[in-house]
Amino acid sequence: MTRRACRRDRNEPELVRLARQIGAVMWPLAEPVDFLVGWRGKWVPTEIKNGEAGKLTPQQILFSGEARARELPVWIWRTPEDVLRDLQARLTA
């Protein structure tokens, strides 16, 4: 594993905390994505990127492309709104 693959994005703790508050199971991975997210009876490979500046690696692009070609979900989370969208949740007061 490369040194770059070991680095985690700065926004990861916030997004993981939010997903867990909603009830998702977060299973950390090293490659090709950051997590398997357990939600409503399925596991979805999920990559967390730091805002718009975070770019997918060539391996992640290949993985996402192959998954989507077979109509398999892959989530990419950059913001809390992405988490809420994919988990079909909303924050309440």
C-alpha cells in the first residue's frame, strides 16, 4: 500500500460520525475505497473525499466505473449533505 493510500481525508471523522448517528455501520477498508457502509440490508462501497479538491485515484476510478457499468452502487461522500442524500435521511431539530 502506498503512503498516499494510508492518508485519510480531514472531513472523514465528521462524515463517519454523522452516518453512524443515522444508524449506518461503517466498516473501514484500505483499498479501493475507504469504507463499506452497511445500510438497510446492503453494503455499499464508499469513498470519502475532502471537498471538491479531493480527486479519485486511478484505481478508484476503475473500481467505480466497473461497479456502475454493472449497476452496482458506489457512494462518494464529500459533505454531510452527501451522507444524508445517500442514507435518505434528514436532520431534525
